Amino acid sequence: MIGRLNHVAIAVPDLDAAAALYRDTLGVKVGAPQEEPDHGVTVIFIELPNTKIELLHPLGEDSPINGFLAKNPSGGIHHICYEVDDIIAARDKLKASGARVLGTGEPKIGAHGKPVLFLHPKDFTGTLIELEQV
């Protein structure tokens, strides 16, 4: 059902410092900051040959990343995103298998302009999973 790994998202307390670390220390291409108000985050994508890294930083006081950073002040891996061909079919199959879809269960448009859903981490060995339709 799932396809390739799309990205690994890392929550960071300082977006500029994290971007500089990846750009200057690791020598990778770092994109521009992109505000995603519907998700309460500002993101920066780092392009790698085989996948992407998404740096996440809170956008506003109601950001879901604030709680994560309160528990992990230095930041850390927030979620893993897998690609799917049909997000509704994937959602329905997962729900039929007992997996919990977060939020309303309806896809939202993600940072790549494509539909996304999140799956409860307790159903996937403690890992928050994002599905993105490609």
C-alpha cells in the first residue's frame, strides 16, 4: 500500500540554526522557509538524492510542534512520511484494519500541495506516520 519514503520530519527549536547546520556543516541544498498556517508550522525542505528532510518549527502559539518541543527541547524526529497512490483508499484500508487516523479523517493539503493524513503513533510502534498522495 505505501510507496517510497517521502521525507523524515525533524522538529527544531531554531529554524535558522538548523538550516545553517544542514547547509554549512553537511553541505546540502536547503530550501526557503515556507509557512503552513493550516498545520501550524514553518517548514524548510532539505533535498537529498533519495529523499527529503523536513525541518519543522512552530508557527504560532497553537502549533502542534510546541508540545513536541516542550517534551524535546533540543528537537528530534517528529514523523515519517510515506507516499501513497490513493490517499482515500489507503485511509479506508487502514481504518478497516483498526488504525486510527488523526483529526477529522479527511485529508488536508500538505506542504507539497498534495493531500496528506496522519496516523496515530500508538498504532505504529510509537511513530507518527504521515501519508501523502502522489
